[in-house]
Amino acid sequence: MITRLQTMLRATALAVILTPSLASAQIRVSDLVVTTGFSAARYSGNLASVTVTVIDSTEQAHSVVGELGVRGEVQLFEGVSTNLFAGFDLGVRQFAAGGFTFRDYSPREQAARGELSLFQGLGRWGTFALNGTARVRSVDDRPPMPLYLQAGFDQVAGTFRYQTPMLEGVRFDLRLDAERANYESGATGLKLNLLDRRSRGMEIGAEWGESWTIRFFGGGRRTEYPQQGSFDPTDPFRRDRTVNVGGTWSYASSFLAEVGLVGTINRSNSRRPEYDAVSLTADFLMPLPFWDLGLRAYGVITGKSYIQDTEFARLVPGEEADNASIFFLDLTRQLADNLDTTLRLGWTRAETDIGESYYERYGATLLFNYRPFLR
């Protein structure tokens, strides 16, 4: 993991060196946050022992977690219509997990992310943005279900976005992205490299409003899985085609609120992963009138149905959380000018590696965020 992270940092440094006009620009750290905290969670699922892929899976598990992270943003160039910055996010989480049949687990997650972003104003022609991101993740002693942890992977992604100026009260936008992800093989025998993917997507949208805004969007994505078979000798490797259509309503005043509805149609040359899904999302933020607290409530409810019934597991590890239902409630309080704390209560319901078999997670997290450069 250290070697991969060094490669990411060297790439960011090279981009800084090669960027024009930086010699005369003032490079500054615009944000640096050190986060530490702990959490406790309970997991449950209706997992029949004859169908699970790992014999140590159980119907109930629990965990206690400690975490440490640091994230930041560096302004490389800031002009009237140009903004170039680099960001990073490093973190580690150590679990103590129990409730399994044969032994307890001590998984450790390590993750790193680096990005380089450019925002450019085009005057009366609108604005565009470019973003490049590299992510590295590793998981040691990954436990079986229902305690879900995403598998380790390397990922590189790029995004282009263009937004028009206001045209008779409406803004239009275009988003193009590409992604490449490689997953590690699991020591438990799970073939996690089946998740290796190459993905390309496009989205177009239209937005209008000021204090409140409405945006409608539609997009498509093509994803290739070079390690997965399609069960068709004439077309041997899995390819998915996904269409998303939806809309969001948002309002900004003394509080912030956003509600969204998205429909998803996924079709494939392999019948196993074909499904339709609908997600309703709500996000709400406001200050509370006591104890200097801030509140955030976020929820997404997803309904999903498969097109074909099969007698074997539809999912490989990692796909199970793609269409999850999630709710969390955050209470944040400023303890000092450069220190705040957040208490999060959360719930998740998502598929296990057996299609249409679900697990649930209930958890509580306490986080402290320290900004050393803020006085």
C-alpha cells in the first residue's frame, strides 16, 4: 500500500511542477483536518448456512471500531476565473469483531485518496471542470457476512463537467467520466478480482431556480468486467449497460434541504445482474437553537427487483451494497475554534452476496475533527 501511495503523491507533485504559471502563484494549504473517533455497530441478516459462501457466516455479529484520518486541500493556483487544487485523504480503521461461529475477527481498513482538480470560467460560455482521482484501499482479515466491508482495490478515475450560463432561466450541464478499478484476491478464497471493472459514463442535466432549485437529469453507463464470464460462448465476458433518470429539488435558506428520486435500469449480456431499481433520497441540514448544535439527517430508500430468477448467487462480493437503503443522523457541536465533534446514529440495509438476501447494520459513531492551522 505504501508503494501505491508514493506513486499517487509523486503523480500529484509532477502535475504541480508541469502546471503553467505556478512559479508566480502562492501555493497554500486551504484546509487540513485530523479526524479521530470510535464506533460500535450490530449486524444481522437472514443468512442460511447452506447458501452462504463462507462457512463462518452468522446471522448476528457486532464490532467496535477505532479510526484515525487526515484530509486536506492545497490551492495550487487561484485566479479570477481559474482554480487549481490538490486534495488528499488518508485513513485507517481497526475493528474488533465478534459473534461468528468459529473465531472472532480483527479487520483493519487502510485507505488513501489523492485528487487534482481544475475549475475554469469561460465567461459568457459557462464553466468547465476537470478532475483526476486515484484511490487505494486494503483490508486485512476481512470478515464474512453479515459484517460487510468493501474489498480492497486500486482505482483511477477521471471526470469532465461543463455547465452553460443561465439561458432564459435554465442552466444545462454535461458530465463525462471514466473509471478503472482492480480488486485484490481474498485470503478466504473469495474471488474478489471478479469485481475488476472498466467503466465509462455520461450524464446531461437541466437546472433552474435560485434559493430553490430543480434539476432533471438522465445518463448512461457502460461497464465491462474482464474477469467475469457471461455464460455465452459467443460473447464470453460480462458487459453491463445502465440507464439512470431522475430529478432533485433543493432549497437554501436558514436551513438546507434536498430531495431526489432516481430510477435505474441495468441490463447485461449476463442475465444474473439484470435489475430495475428506484431510490428516494432526502438530505436536511440546520442549526439547532440550543447547545450550539448543528443537525444533519440523510436517508435513501431503495427498491430493487431482478428481471430473472436464478438458483445461484447473483452477486459477487462488493456488488451487494450498490443499491442499499441508508439513514443517518448527525449532531455536530463546536468545542473550540479549531475543534468540533460529531455524534452519528446510522442504519443500513443492503444485499448480502446472495441476491435478495439482506443484512442490516445499526451503529453509533463519535468523531472529533481538529484543524491545526485554524486560529
